[in-house]
Amino acid sequence: MSHPWTKTAPPRASPPGYQAAFSGGSEPLLVDVLRDPIIHRLMARDGIEMTAMLALIRMTQGRIQ
């Protein structure tokens, strides 16, 4: 049985000259992401403090090293 929310629309064509944010195999540095004002607004909206985010990042780095 199919549900309407599981159907996907076909992808739209990108406008000429458009380049995806992470195309070319590169990603922004984490420090750059965390400096982005939009990220600050999203975190504030979600009730996430920067100190908590940095603590989580340090803990995760410790686990994967």
C-alpha cells in the first residue's frame, strides 16, 4: 500500500551555472560551520548552547581517535 507522503517528486533541473554547496568533494570546515550566523540561529531556536555543542564535539573526537 502506498502512502502520499512516501511518494517523491522527480528532481528538478538546476539553473545554468548552479553549483551545489558540497560539489567537487569538498566540505566546509567544522569551525566555519559553527561560525555561520544561520547555524547560531538554528541552534538558538532548538535550544542548543554552543558550549554544549563544543563539549559533544570534543567527546565525539575523543571516541574516534
